[in-house]
Amino acid sequence: MDSETKSQLAKLENNRTDTITLLFNVNKLYIPDLQQPQPLAIDMTVIEYGSSGETEIIPRVHGAFGQTNNFPTRVQLLPCGLPPSEDSNLRNELEKLLLSPQDLPIFELDKLQQFWPRKSDPSSLYHVNLKPNQMTIKVTRDMTTGRLQEYEEVSIENGDLTSRNSTSLKRSPIPERDRGPVTGQSTNMPFWPGGFDPITSLPHGVQELDELNFDTCDLLSNPPNFGPGMKFDQMNSSENQVELSESSEINISDILAADVPWIKDEKLKENTNDNLDNENRSKQTATDAVSKKKSAGEEEIDSLVVNLKVVKDKPKATSERWFFRVNINQDVDKFHSIVPNMAFTWPFELDAFQKQAIMKLEKHENVFVAAHTSAGKTVVAEYAIALASKHVTKAIYTSPIKALSNQKFRDFKMTFGDVGLLTGDVQINPEASCLIMTTEILRSMLYNGSDTIRDIEWVIFDEVHYINDDERGVVWEEVLILLPDHVGLILLSATVSNSDELADWVGRTKRKQIHVISTTKRPVPLEHFLYRSPNQKTDKDLIKIFDSKEIVLNDNLREAFKRPTSTKPTPKGGKPTTKVKDKTEAQIYQSLIKNLIKKDPPMVPAVVFVFSRKKCDNLAGSLSTANLTTKDEKSKIKRFIKKSISILSDKDQKLPQVVWLCEMLQLGVAVHHSGILPVLKEIVEMVYQEGLVKCLFATETFAMGVNMPAKCVIFDTISKHDGNSRRRLHPGEYIQMAGRAGRRGKDKTGTVIMLLKEEINEIDLRQMITGKPQKLQSKFRLTYGMALKVLRVENLEVEDLMWRSFAELHKQVRKSTLEKQLLPLQTKSRSENFSCPNCISSIDLYCEVLHDYYHANECLQKILLTEAQSKIKGRFVVINNDNHHNALGIVLDTKVDSKRRSFYKTFILINESEEKSTLLKPKGSRPYSNQLFIPYGTCQYKVEDIGESDIAAISKNSSKVKVDKIMVELTGSNFKKSIDSEEHISAAMLELKRVSENNSDGLQTVLSFSDIKRFDAEFRDIKAVYDDAIARMKSSKCVKCPHFAEHLVQARDRFVSRQRLERVKFELSKENLVLQADYKNRRELLQCLGYIDERGVVQLKGRVACEINNCELLITELVFDNILNPMAPEEIAALLSCIVFQQKNYSPPELTKGLLNGVEVIRGKAKELDKLEAEYNIDIYEKYEDKINFGLVEVVHDWAKGEPFAKIMTLTDVSEGVIVRCIQRLDSACMEVKTAARIIGDPVLFDKMIEASRMIKQDICFTASLYIK
């Protein structure tokens, strides 16, 4: 390129504002954006590569002597990359190129070397990426005293393993500068889950050498289409085995005898001749056999012969039993001798179940403790935390809700000191020996391979019965599956009906023994009362129906259901009503609470469970005139409230809810539900724990794990709305809430009062109080996030998690049994072929066709029986089962069992000798034949209940005998029997014999399928299979074999074995998983959307989706479609609130035009995803269109713009507590989108999400918890 051209291009470069389009035409460069395009003489051309359409600009090459490569205007390269093929004589072009070195551009010095200057940065030398250490210091301790003896420098194995390429615990720790949050990073590999098969070091697809066993492996004996080949006869492997004696000693001479032929022969000879049973004599005989063949040089071997002791490993579980129920009274008296130095002590005597749990923890064994509410399960958790602190390890305490995590943090902080808290927005002391977190946080740590997992000794699952939760139960299953093997498990639960089943699943999944410690004893027994007050005499209307020994008081119960609750007379002919109609609810509670306080001792504090937030507030407000506290108590409450709300701003302290609840607290009345501000809820809990709240109106969440017992528990109603319909309380729900009654150490009994405001019968009431708790069931389901997080790990598969889910427990139990059946079935299915030329190639196919025939005939006969159900009585039928072969019978009667299966009482003609011969051959092992069984000699009859599958044909006409007379003879009383009935039996036998003889060559008089007027496709398909099977069996070559019947029995056994083998393999395969079809469909959808490729490798979109915990696909699509970028930060935050707000009833918001457009775009994207899921037949738990809720868009938008909380409360009717909780969750969603923007390299969206998070994190919505101050 000459200097003039360069200068012009430089000028254009300086003046351009947009991208300049370059067009090449006849070796001239044109710039169309200029007003007056001027051609520039530039020596270049365009070259096209093959047929791909790719082009490249190349300059003309000037040789050293001025020659120029005169390429045409547009040249083309062949697809294989050859030089331009303009000239057909490639040989001349090649010679010219090779024989003219002066044309090569090697003499152009300006192209020999290029140099790019760089700026010096000396500060970069201060930070050096160090390689992992190759050596470490090993300490040797005295095994008796534990004192350090010496240090040794040893090399580190697997030093090249990191969190990016390995799941091993031996991998190098993450450097501190790259460690990130304590929950880990999505780029880390998770640690290998416990209970999974270990990873082998062999390459992918290579099996272990031990699996290549010529005795058991399914090896081909000959190549396809070849004659007989190599036969791998199974040898008696017992000859090559050395039997272990009871003393577990092995003599080397026995080993030599097993390997050396002549020694083995001598040994066998000696054993055969002498028949020695004594072990010592057998060893001496073997030694003598060796000495007989000694040579001069073999004398030295005597000094080398020793006995080897074999140490047998103790199995983890006996006979595949992974749980053991502990007798809580066993060895309790020896507790202090078994555990002399306890890691933690309490000022009170422990219960039996607590001592049993502590003894198991001292042995580092896993426990599952099931006990009633307030029974003392926390003692077990505290001891595990103390053990971890003693062993300088970590213990993780997981809870189902964030509020419970905050409470436990305060309690454990006061007890142990070194305690940390991890929630979505708070991280306190993450290096502590005890970490408290929700189960979702622990799941993130496991998926993200956090290094904290290395140090964990115990994981404590509190309220593990929460696994029954429809929405969040899957989290518990995921965590239990993913935990590494070195982590001990402590499961704490309320009483459940299938604790053994859950423990068995956990044990099988983790390959660990689980010790079930269960107790039904209550520390404070309960008394149950019914309250049905028709007047002001409240104390006399508390009717005790269950005493403290859980004995029902039947007389009181019947009296309670007889007494009307209304003073109005009962309508004539009607039933007494159980509804309270003569007084309002406010009057009821005013009277009830006053009488509870007047009792000696007072029955307060009382907790009233109400299943509606709005009703909680209304009932509490009805006691606004009550004065349940003293002056001193009012003063304490007032001082505490003033100190607690000082963390709020002046404006927030004047919020209506804050003012109202503070006033109610001073009266001794409070409310506790999700609609209350978090800080107010904590104030209520702390005041209640001080005994200053006399009456607390709460929803059922108050009964979850919170250690706040009451003297009395009151049920406002015993039914609730579960989101779908209104129903009675389950026994487990009732027991969980009623268990709050009774304070340990203060009350002898706890009181439970039920207000009957609805119709309920005595049976339902008994069932609710004394019934078994609800059975725990698996809520495991597939999510896109779970699938993507597992797919990014090379050695893990989603099927591994599905197989180990609680839902697949029954298959895990059967696994070992099925695996034992594989080898025998493989042996039977590989039996030798027949030498008969007729059967060797066709008898296996005949067995398959015979199987199809029986199946098709069974389906057709079922259709026939359905069509002729009312006319089947008295007809001739052909019976074909294991006891009868084409035997003729008459249907006497029909019946249906409890499983709705039809049976037909049939009069069958038999011949004893023929029946004995047919019994030797099962139904499926007999050749096809339509000839009827013809008895000879003296006929006999038999009456049997025949199933639908036993009937091979139905006659067109009915029998002439009277079946009713025969039934009288068979089933009637003696005085009903007569000579006439016996004559009818004889007539039936003669008629059956006559019909059999007349139709010996075929069933010509039997009803044909053409008589059934059905023309549907299913019937035609079955009929086609039936006819084709009969034709193929008749034309088969094997029927000509003289020994066909015998060969068929053997071939049938082999065919059945092969079928059973296929079924066993299917049951053990991934295809048998409950969610396998759903997983395949989800994987295809992810591949369609570009989240994974065809090999299942996670792509960029998949990596982004791994960072999103809610509505993964929807948020990822919004990010990649650049929908959020043009919006302002407050608009993004407002629109993202749709994935965290779940309340169904709310006032419609008033949105700006920009927000309305955003709402429509998100709804459109949600509909697209719903349509895709429907196309791929995905099991939809909840549609995206139903998941998103835009009820708080206006509230969040104004809040992000800085509006005070009091003002945004005027924009909606949603409760204050719900708004605060949604905004807190919204901050987590903003952080997830921020991480997604970082991954895709979008700095604009990244900055906007940081700003959006900053705008919503203000004032009362993010006030620090009182428990962590």
C-alpha cells in the first residue's frame, strides 16, 4: 500500500462517526458514506474459501524484482485449502511456485518481525500466583499419650487437584484471595457426595479389569453369522480357592498347592483317600504332600512357610439394614461410666433418650431423634456443637426458616460464644465452630464446593419433618444426598409415623447406619378440653375430654356433644347446633381469658392459634379494653419497647402497626404472624419469653421450632384452608401446636382448649387428637437449576440424585435382591442351542410368537367377556391354564372380588390320568393347538373359579342343562338337594363329552370375533396380532421336530429367563426412575434454548441460570434478550419483584407506561416458556405465568425512589411484614442478576443491579435483627 493511500485512509478514519462499509469492486475501494466517492488504487483483492462463503482481503505481493502476483478480481480456494484453481494446469503452477524462490515474500523485511510496545507495570511483580505446595509436614504422635514425637516432611499427593477440576477432599484449598463468599462460587466443583460409588482413575469408558471374568461375563461364543466357535465353559472355581478356617489363618502351602498342578493333585489325592475333616490334619496332609516332591534346592522353602492372619473388615450394615431402633432404657444406668468426660453438661438430669443420643454421638454415629414438641431435642444439638468445638471442627445447625435461625443464633451465642450466622443478607463470624443457617444456604455451599465443608463434623437438621413441605421439601432431600461422607448426621424431628422408613432411606443413601431414638413421652402431659359456652359461666363450660394419661373420658365427650351452644330451642326434627351464635367472638375471648387468669394457679400465658392473619389482628383488638398486666409489668414492657424500636427512624417509629402493637403489648396482648414487621415480631417473642404477654394470637408458624411454651393453648377453630380447600387439622398439625402447652419445670400439666364453632363429629375429634401423625413422603422434583448444577460436574449425573431420592426408596431396597438374580438368569438365558436342525433356528422365535399369541388372546377374551357379561352364564368355555389344556366347561356363575376382578365358577370335564400328564407342562410350554381335550373312560368333573386369562374361547350357544340345579347340588343345604340335581350333573358331563368329541379337530361352534360388533383401532390391532401369531406358529419349521414338545419346554424356560433378565435389568436401569421421562424432556428443552449442547455440556446461558434460584429460565432469558438493560435501576427492581411476591389477594397497582410495557414483556416471555414446556411434555408443578405476581411493582418502585414506608403502605393493602420480607428477598434476586451480568460481561447491567440493590436496602426493610445485636 503506497503512502498516498495510507494518508487518505487515515484521514477517513479520523473523520468517521459510524462504521464505514467497505465495498470492493474491480480492485478499487469505494466508501459509499461519502458524498463524492473517489476510487482509490489499492493493490488488494478478495479471496473466497471453497463453498463456505468465507472471504478474506489479501494484498498483492511484490517480489524482489518487481513481479506482481496477478490474481483475478475474485479468486477462490478449493474446499480442501488448495491454492486458487483459476488455472487448470496445477502442475505448472506448482512447478512455478517451487522453482521460483525469488517470488516468495521472504525478502520483505518489514514483515519479518512485528513489535508491540507495552507499558511497564512494576507493581504486578508484587503479586505472584504461587503453585500449590508439593511438600507438607507430617506429625507423629505417641499413640498412648498423644504427645508430639517428631516431624517429617512428606510429599503431597494429588497436588495438581483444585476446586476447578476435582471433587476430592484432597484437592488444594482455594487461595484466600480467590475464595469469595463462605457459600462458595459456582465455578467450584462440589465435593464428592457420600454414598456414591468412588471415582476410578481409569479413562472414560474403560471398565475395571476385575469385571472381565470369563466365568460370569456375558462373552460371545461365536461371531455373528459364523458357526460354532469358542466355548467358555464355567470351571469349578472352588478348586482354586483357599478356604479360610475359623481362626482366619492361611498356610502358604495351601496357596502353593492351589497354583502348582502336581501339588494340587497330591493334596486332592490325600483328601480323597483319608476324608480328613479336622482342620489341623488337613494342613498337615497338605504339608506332607509338598514335602514328597521336594528337591535339594527346595529345602530352603521350609523356613519361609508362615501362617498369615487375615483381618476381616467390619461391615457397615448387616444384611442391608441401615437403621437400628435404639432401646432408650438400655445402658442408661451406665451412662456416666460410658461417657465419663462429657463435652458439655447441663444443670439438670438428662432424659433417657437424650443420654442414648449422646452415647451415639461420642462414637461418631448418626442419630435420628423423634420426640414431641418441647421434649428436649435441642440438648442433642447442643452436645454435637460442643463435640465439634472440642475436636476443633465445625458443626452446622440448619433450620427451616430464617427467623428460627436468628433465635438459635442468640441462644447458642449465649451458650457457646463461638457461633456464626449465615443468611441471605447477613454473614456473622463465618469462621466460627458453629454455623447457623437455613437449609437453602447449606445447599448452595454444597453445590458451590465451599471449603467450609472440609471442616464439618456434624450437620444438625432441625425440624426434619419439614421434608413433607410441598414447596421446600426437595431442599432437604438434595442436601442429604449431596453431603460428603465424612459429615455426621443428626436429624431432629417431631413424632412421625414412618421414622424408620426415613432413617432407612438416609442410611441407604449415605451408606451409614442411622440409630433411631424415639420417645412418645411428654415432659409435661396434656389435658384436652372442649369449650361450648351458652352463658357467662365460662369455667363450668370447659369440658375435659382427655386426661393427662391420654385416656378419653367418654361420658364427658358424649355430654359435650349433647349440650347445645345456643339458648334457642332446637328446631323440630333438627340436630343441636354446635356453633356459637348467642355471643360475639370478642365477648367469648374476653370472658375466657379473664377466667383463665382467675384460676389458681393462673392458666396464662395462653396462645390462641388462629389460621388467618386478619382475624388475629381483629381478635387481639377485641381485647383492647382488657388490662392483663400490672404496673410493674407495663413499665418493663415500655422500657424494652423504647429501647428496641430506637433502631428505627423517627418516621418508622410512628407507623400505625408499630404504635398499635406497642400499645397492645403494654396490655399483655400481642399478635404473631407473617404480616407483622420482623422487628416487631422479635419484640413480641422477647417480651413473651419474659412472661409479660398473657394472651398471644398467632398463626401455626409460631409452633415451628420456637422455644416459647405456654401454660394454655387455645384453638380458635380446628379447620383451616390449605391453599386449595378447607379441611380438618391433621393429627400431626394438631399435636405440633398443642405441644406448646405446658412449661417444663413449671407446670404439671398443659391445657389445650378447643372452641367448637363448626360441625364436627366425635369420630373426627378422636382421630385428630389420638391419630397417628402424618406420614412423611418424598417431595423430590426436578428443577432446571438442579439439572444444570449437576451437569457441570463431569462425574455426576442427574440420575444419581433421582435414584437416591426418598421417592425411590422401594427400588433401593430391592436393588440387592435383583442384583443377586442377575447371574442365575444370565446362566439360564445362555443355555446351549439344540442340535436338532429343525429347532436350532426357529424354536426361539416360536416361543416369542407363542407369548404374543397368549397375550393377544387374553386381551381379546377380556373384550368378549365384557361384551357378553350378562349372557355368559350357561355358555360353553374352553379352559387353558396350568391345570387344564383346552378343557371344555360350562359357566355356572360369576362374581367380582374386592379388587374388581371377575371370576367365573365353571363346571369342567376332566380325566384324572390326562390331568396328571398335563400338570407336568405349564401353559406357556405347550405347543399351540385348538383341539379340545377329550376324556376317555369314566368321566369326572371339577368346579373351579376361573379367571379371565384362563378362558381361551367362548361358545356361541348356551348349554341345555339347567345350571341353577347344578348350583343347588354344589352349594345348597342337604334338604335342598334332590335326585333331580344329580341328574343335571350327569347330563352336563354327557353334554360336555359329546361337544368335545364332535369338535375334536377344531372349535367350529365357538363364538368368533366377527360376532362382536367392535371396529375400533385397538381391537383391530389386537386381532391382527392374534391372527398373525397363529399363522406363524402353524408354518414354523420346529413343529416338524419329533421331539418338539420336549424342546419347547427347554426353549420356553430359556425364553422366560431372558424375559425376567430384561425386567431385572430394566428395574436396575435409569429408565425405571420415576422422573426419568421428565428429566429427558427438560434436557431436550435446555438444549433447544441453548443452555446445554448435544453432549450435555453446560453453555454460557446454563452458567447464568445456575446463579438464579427462582424462575431460572425466565430471568436468564430476560438477561440474554437485553430486556432489563434499557430500564432504570428502580424499574428493574420493581419488575423483578414479580418473582418474590406470592400473595394472591391484593389491590391492583397503578403503573407507569414504562412499567406496564415491562410487565407485558415479562408476561409474554413467561407464556413462551409455558408453551415450550407444554410442547416438550414437561411435568409442570407451576406455570411461569402463575409464578409471577406484579402486585408489589408500584410499591417497590416508589420505595426504590426514596418514598417513606408510611407512604408506600397507602398504595396497597398488603401487610407490612409481607412487604418487608419480599423486599429482602428481592435484594437477593438483584444480586443474582448482578452475578449473571458479570458472567456474560455486561458492565451496564452489572452497575444497574448494584444501584438497584443500594436503592432498596434502606430503613425499616433492612433493620438488623434484635437477636444478633
